[in-house]
Amino acid sequence: MKKMLSIALLALCIPAFVFAAGSSEMASAEPSNEIEIFSWWTAGGEADGLDALIKVFEEKNPNLELINSTVAGGAGTNAKAVLATRMQGGDPPDSFQVHAGHELIDTWVVSDFMEPISFILEDNGWQDSYPQDVIDIVSYEGEVYSIPVNVHRSNVLWVNPKLFEKYGLEFPVTIADFFKVAKVFKANGVDALALGDTNTWPATQLLANVILAVAGPDKYLELWNGTCRWDDPSIVSALETYVMVLDYVNSDHAAITNMDAGGYVAEGKAAMNVMGDWIAGYYDSQNYVYKTDWDWVPFPGTNGEFIMLSDSFGLPKNAPNRDNVIKWLETCGSKDGQDAFNPIKGSIPSRTDCDTSKYSPYLQDAMADFATNRILPSVAHGAAISESWVTKVHDIVNEFTTLKNVDSAVKSFQATADKYAPMK
Ligand code: GAL
């Protein structure tokens, strides 16, 4: 069955191969030794983590040549558009980075662009190697469609310990604490919260954190499945809180990226930043020292909660080098691959049997929290809602962050929920 499928796909692949490789190679029936991997991992930590994963792949497959195609821009700002053009034009990369959850399923699986790959888990005896919740969000109608290579947390407040010490302050635990310390920093001319939303999604991520903190986890979930309205008093209060938080952000926030904003904290240019834990990988790559240059707490008001997202790779239909993709996915899913990639990337493994001693103290804490906290899906990174919806959410967040008009934001957010939420 599997063999027939690959023969059929090989036939479908020939035109793309001719186009890519030129006529001189066309005559050869030899399988290609290439594989193209597509991602947006170009920044410090992310690029290094990917290199480590590629090294494991190359050691296991010395005869294959991996083409590392990247398009810079955090959260796939630019990469996703390039990917869409390629997929729709019948020129898929062999495998591409995609967020587990709605982004994978709604954008690529339901529209029939992906092959099911449950057989990879079966062939490798990995059916019990991942938490069921993680497998569930890469599955559709009983089939697995991608291999999750990591788990990231996005409700983290990164802090500069020296600045807190200088002003005799404790890291904030509640939203009230946050405003207490933010006022002190502001009074002393220090930017309390670094934001780098030139690409908008960091503002969406900040807003999602504030909603979770103020409205609580049940409302957070209901908002994104459409059973809680945006004019619910707890959500309005969260939007008002977001506007208050903006009083404490750096004035150049719209001109800098998320990694720049993370850097502001480690450099002592700002006291705090809200970002996913790829920032931990970035800090390590820049040799910033844990507990000296940076530290962390859960976003205030979200202790015991873990907003998760996961990067994964799958097998597009018509992938030019299908057999090689299977080998790549076997590296992504393996213990060796995950233990090489994640400690550098700043993420925790999606497998449950990895070697914890290879991970930094921050990542060990993240693993402990992932095992015990309430897990909630990320909005900004493809887990909670579809890409079509999140694109609209980004537009509204952009306007809201500039105009700070709660009434108008409530109306606009509700209009998109009416259109996109699964349960209205
Ligand atoms: C996320 C992705 C992370 C990291 C981050 C910043 O969407 O899942 O792995 O790349 O963007 O670029």
C-alpha cells in the first residue's frame, strides 16, 4: 500500500523535478539525494538549534544533501507567505516548519496538501513516546500529519535581575504587582516593558497573556472557541488592562523586532519583556548569563498556566524527495534529534523520554511546568485559532495598540469571532 502510494507520488513529482533539476538529470531514474527543509529559523539560538538538528540528520544519512531554506522574520511573518505561494504553485519544499494545531490542520491538512504520516510513529514504535495532547493537535480524523519537534511556552516574563535589585523590587507575581514595579521603573526613567511589535504578533502575544491573566483560563479558552463574547466584562477589563500596560512600553516599540526587545532586557535597557522561550535560546547564543543578565517568571497572574505552541514538520503531497523526507521526520521525532535541537533552540522536547540533564535550568523548569500546569493553546503561534482568524486579530491588535480604543476593539474582535470562531 505504502509502496503504491510512493510510486503514484513519484509520477506526480516528475514535472517538478524536471523544472528544478534541469533536463540533463531528467534521464536518471536514481532517487535524488537532496532534501529541502523550509523554516524561519535564522535568529540566534533558532538557527543554531536547527544546525544541531541537521547535524544529527547528516550523521544518520551521510549520503543525503540537505538544503536549508530559510526566510527571516519571527513567527513566520515572511516565511508563511512564501510557503503559501510555493504550495499553491505546486512547488512544495520537501518539508516545512508548521505550528501544531489549527495552523497545520486548517491551513494544510483540511485543504488536502499533506500526507498522513502515522506510519512513521508506528514504524519507529513511537506511539507512546509523546503526550497524547500533543499528538491530538497534529492529528485529523485519526491520522497524524506532522512530527512535533518541540514545545515552547509563550506566557513568560523575562526580567533583568540587576534592575530589580537596583530599585529594591521583587519580580511580579500578579498583575497588580506588575503595575507596582512598572511605576517605579517609569518614575526612574527606565522602560518597564520592552515590546518589539514591528511585526505585530508580539503585541498579539502580549494581549493574549493579559487576557489569560485578567479573565482566567476558562474565559481564555471560550473566547477562542467562540462561546465567550468580547463584550464580556472580564474581557473588556483585560482590554483596558492592556491599554494600561502600554503606558509602560518603550517608545520605539513599533520599530523593533521581538528579539531586539528581548535584547533590551538582557542589556539593561528595559526591565521586562513578554516573549516565548526562544528568547532563552537567543540569550544563550549571545552569551548573556542566566540569573545575572536575565531571569524569568510566568507572566504575572498566569502562574500554574502554560501557554504552549509546538513547531512541527510534515510531508507535503508531491514532496520532490518523499523518501528523504521520511528520514528527516525520523530525525525530528527521535530522542537524539530532539536532545540536540531543543537545548539550543530554547524549547523543551515534545517526547516524554528525553535526557533532562542536557537542558538548562530554565528549560528544566519549563519541563516541570509543562508536566504539571494547565496547558492552553497559543493564539499568536497557530495553536488556538486558524491562520485566517489570527491574521485579522493581528490587524485589530495593530490598530488597538495605536489608537487604544477599547469599544472599537471589542466590536472589531467580535466581528472576526462571528466570522471565524468554531462555536458561536
Ligand atoms: C514562533 C516559532 C518559534 C520561534 C518564534 C520566533 O512562531 O514557533 O519556534 O521561531 O516564532 O521566531
